[in-house]
Amino acid sequence: MKRSTSIVVNIIGVVLILLGLILAGGGLYLITLGGSWFYLIAGLAMAGCGAGLIKKRAWALPLAWGLLIFSLLWAFYEVGTDFWQLVPRTVAFLVVALVVTLCAPLLRKAAGGKALGCKPSAALSVVLVAAIVAIFANMFRPHAEVEATDTHAAPVIEKSAGEDSGSDWPAWGRNAMGQRFAQFSQINTSNVKGLKVAWTYRTGDLATNGAEYQVTPLKIDDTMYLCTPINKVIALDPTTGKEKWKYDPNVKQTPANKNWKRCRGVSYANLDTLPVEQNTAAVDTAAASCRKRIISTTIDARLFALDAETGKVCSDFGDNGYVDLLKGLGPTAPDSYYLTSAPLVADGVIMVGGKLNDNLTTGEASGVVRGFDVRTGKLLWAWDPSRGPRDSSPLPDGETYAIESPNFWGTAAYDSKLGLAYFPTGNQTPDFWTGNRHAYSDEYNDSVVAIELKTGKERWHFRTANQDQFDYDVSSQPILYDLPGKDGTITPVLIQLTKRGQIFVLDRRTGQPVFPVENRKVSTDAMPGMKVSPTQPYSSLSVGTTALKESDMWGASIFDQLYCRIQFKEMRWEGEFTPLSDKKRTLIYPGYYGGFNWGGGAIDASTGTLIVNDIRMAQWGRFIKREEAVRVGLKPSTEGEYSTQNGTPWGVERSMFVSPMGVPCFKPPFGSLTAIDLTTGKTRWQVPMGSIQDAPVAGIVPGMRIPLGMPTMGGPLVTKGNLTFFHGTLDYYVRALDNTTGEELWRGRLPVGGQGAPMSYLDKDGKQYIVVVAGGATRTGTNDNRGDYVIAYALP
């Protein structure tokens, strides 16, 4: 043997010994925590292979192959045929077997002779290389969690679905029912691959310094309307993308909005369509010029109205076009209360709620929901959780709505036949300490509330969590749908998505569950002073809610996986709602980003197919004394790794559950798109959504389109062309999927990431357009790769 060859083999042997000992040492510690024995055995075997190489002993070869076979048997036993879970469990041992097999001609038996000839060694090495290549190749194709078994398109059960909005997109969710369904079929499964960019517009406001583009534009008649993160409202020609007008409300920067700038949408009202008794505005110059109005809000807590045709302020609305939404909220509101979502505008009423800072302090302003006259801006009613169904009249001037009540920061839905508006609520802040909760907060936390839009009077409410310890705000717009029964009856339902991944389907007349809901026992091992519920509600419909176990821990390598299994076993985890402690970290899953976040879902209202995108990211949290947090250098914020929770006994430290490489510590996908047949309750398909291509891992952008399934933001668009469009992924694409199978049929590269929801319309030129707004992927933490793009696609 040449000396240089011997040195290389020795180096390989040393590396295997070191890696094996690391694996074995970690495995031994895992055993002390009650975890798997595999890593100790595998680590010792790997170290043994290294020792065999250094000693040039033939027994290293069967040991390496034995380790490979053992790892395969163990992997299939633990996770079956789940591709992404098999990868870290097998690749390292395939490589060990390959290295030892290549070295086999250099190894000798104790009695003399070589362990393996060059030709057999080469043949076995080819087999191993082929296996490694096959695994690598399979990384570039999506692995569905639920494969479509029925390749026939869902039957149409409502032919007129979507026609209520004509050829336009007149509301944030297309209609006030929040369905995000367009009945257009010009772009369909047979021709979607031909989509091209029709036009591009840039707003001039980059999504930097805490700003995010999460907007879905409106299209009414011959104009498109959208807003920027700093609440500038822009009108465009929907055929060419040419700017018609732009209005700047000149928002003021406050401590609340400094690092949280969003405008998810504007709303529209046509005064000429209101009933006669509501349409009595004086026909002076100002009123006549503002019959069609764009209604929007600001991140410094104002409500305003613009002439939809000119972009000029409607001077007859409020105080010269503006209403101060801080009125009646008390002295803490200017530092914490602001608006980010599109208001509901229907039947002459503007309905708004607001966002409050999370986790900084007690004493935050009220979560009151208010209704304003769309003509005058006059306050019509105020639904206050502390008063509930008793009284919805506005408070007299000078009085303040009860503090610390659950707030509503999304967009409401409306049933014009029932006259009811529906909105979801959040939680009393600080979110992670429940010892100071008011009775009215416990009653309305994480709820869906139905009120009369004209009066604000409550009809019913339904809690999606009995007591919330983890910022599980319900934020997505309710989806209203008329569900057909097998007996031919129709049940008007409300579909509420939650951060917990639960999908509650309720009769929107009464709030009673249509799909079964049961209260299950949860852990109550809480800190002294905490109030926790012994049970929590669970729906028969959910996505990504299976409780994590040790074998679900994942990583980019066997070493990452071992680290994650150790971390999992060291944490408190008795299932969802395991309370936080000051003694050690508690696993939080589903995480407080979702499940389903504000982006909501869509429903093919012609077939009853619900399309939802979800986030699957676990977090951990623990209580910490504020002085200790200062000592170790934690910086307080509402969204970051540490929040003070002033006024409670504890601050809270929390973070994502990831490996040292920055890879999530639990199995993929980390985000998916799912189709559920509401007529049967069955999942038609579930596919990973998004690749790692543009998502930095430990500061490195992979650049490879590996469809692992990444956390999603925004929401889907569904069309009668049997397509779902989505662009809220961490990679820079807008995609079209087949509604029948979940197969990706087309993708278009975006200049930066997106996080809103696409919209569609038929324009005067006869073409169907798909429009997305891309300002950058969600929460990158930097000003890199940010944009201000409005992009329209159409067939040539």
C-alpha cells in the first residue's frame, strides 16, 4: 500500500472514530433521558469502522454493512416510508458503508488475504452510490402527505358560485363572505402553463424597516386599488398597470408601529347602492364627488375615506375625511393600538377592530370592535367584550372602554341575508401569563363572534380555546358557505381557521358545531398563580395537529437529529397546552404563528372544496425573572426572543425549536397546502408548499429548489378553472396547482418573495388576470431582498 493511500485511510478512520464517539456520547445521554438506544449502538459501530480502517482490518467491512442494515431496519420501524424522515436516518450510514467498501481492497483478514477484491468492491460501491443518488434525486420532487386517490374533478354543486362579484374583485376576500373564489375559467388546467407577465407596477415604497407587503388589491369597474405598508392608497389601470392616482395619509411613526408596518387591504363602498333611508347625504359638491369610496385605515389609528375616482379625501366623512380611532381607548392606546387589516364595509357600515402590542405590559387598551356610518363616519355602535351581549351602544364622550379585553385585528365576514357580521378575537395580553385574566377575557378569548351589523348587538359567540396561554389569536377571516346535505337541505356554515390548526365549522345562525367538536383533557401542571383550563376544544377537522413525539425529531443529518431528540426529551411536553414553567423550557406546538394565520383560506364554492395553507413551526418558551433577563442580555420586544410582561410576575423567553444549523427540529413539511371536501369531511390531497431555494439556512441561501414544504403566509386564490394560485412561500414563486390532485402545473419566478393572497378578475379587454403583490418573504429580519412589485399575469 502506498504511504499516501495509507495516510488517507487513516484520516478517514480518525474522522469516523470522532464522529462515532460524538454520536455514541450523545446517544448515551439520550438514553438517560429515556430516549432511543439506536444512537449509542450506531455511534459505537461507526467508531469501530474507523478503528478497523486504521488497523486495516477486514472486519470493518461487515461492520459497516451491518450498521447500514441496522439503520435501515430501525428507520423503517420508526417512520415507515416517510421520505424526509428516512433521509437523516440513512444517508450518513450509506456514506460510511461506501467509504469502507471503497477501502476494502486495502483491508486484510487476520489469517491473511484481502477483505474484498477491487471488482467486487467497485460493484458494491456502485450500488451504494446509486442509492445515494436516488435519495438526492428524490429531494427535488414533492412528497405529498396525502396523495389524491380520486383523479376526477369534484362535482359542481353550485353553478352560480362566484357570480355575485361579476368580473371584479370588490372585497378583500372577493366577497363579504371571504370565499376567495373566482368563477373565471379562461385560465385553466389545460393552458395555465402559458401564463406570462402582462404588466408590472412598482409602488415606490420598499418593504423595509419593519414594513411588509401583505396586501390583496381590489378591482372595481375599470380601476384596481391597493395600499402600501405605510397606508398610501394607489389606483391603477387594471389592463396596463398605469397609475391613475396616489394618496398619502402621512402616517406618524409611533413606538407601536415603528417596526410593524402593514396594510393588508382597502375596502370599497358605493353610496348609490344603499337603501333610500341610508342614502340621504346632502348632494353638495363634496358628497357628489364621493359617491364611490375607498375606505382604509392607518397604522397610527385613523379611519379615512377617499373618492374612488379621484383619490381626493371625502370631506363629508368624519373630520375632513378622517375618524380618530383612539377615541375612547384611554391613555395607553397611542403606544399600542393600530390597524393593519382591511375593514369590513357592507350595508352602509364600516366595521373595524385593531391590533394591540403583545406581551409587553398589562393595562393595554380595549379590544372594542366598532361600527361607523360609511357616509358620515359617525360611530354607530361599539361591541365591547366587557359588556358582551348586554349593550353595544357607544360610550359617552370622555368615557373609556374596559381595558385588557380580547381584540379583533383581522377582517370580518358578512351574511347579508341574516344581517350578521362575524369576526374572530385574540387574547388578553400579556399572552403567556393567565393569572391576571378578567372574566370577560376568558369568556371571549380566541372566539368567533356574531353580531348584527346595523346595531352591533351580539347574537352568539363560540370559543376555539377555553383558555389561551400561547398567543393563539384567531385572526383569519371567517369563510361563509352554504353547505349542502345528503338529504338536499342547506346549512349556512361559518368556517373558522385557527392558529392551533383546528378548523371549526359552525352553523352561522346559531354558532353550533356542524362538524363534531369535543373537549379533551390537557395538562394543568401550571405555575402558581396561573389559571388554566383542564379541557380544550378539538374539531374533527384539522391540519398539522398530531402531537409531536421523539421519533418526529428531524435534522439535516443524523447528528442534528440526535441533538433535536435530546432537546425534545429535555423539554416539558405533555401535548398541546403544556403550561410554561420557570424550571425548564416547554415545547409549544402548534406554534403561535400557526396553524392558520391571518391569511385565511379559500373555498371552491362551486364544489365545496376548502383550500387552506398552514404553518408547522414548533417553538419553546419559559418564564424568566426580568432581572435575570437583563443579566443575561435579553432584549425585550413584542415579537422577539424575550418579552417583559410588565405587571405580571414573569417575563417570557421564547424561540423557534431549531437545530444548531438553523434547521427545524421536527419532521417536514413545515408548511403545506391542503384540499378538504366539506361535503364528506375528507382530505382530498395535502402537498408541501414551497422549497428551500431562497430561504437562508445558517446565513447561506441554498439556491436549490428542494420542495421540503416551508412555512407559508398569506392565503390562496381558487378559480373555476380548477386551479389554486398561491405565492406566500419562502421561495420567490407564484404557483398554480390542480384542484383535483394538488399537482403543481405552473410556477412563475418573482423578483422577491410574497406573503399576501393573489386575486383575479376579467378585464374590459376580455382577458382573465392573476395579480400578486411581492414585497419580500415574511420576517426576514433584514432589508435585503425587499421590493414593491405589483405583477399581473395573463395568457398571451
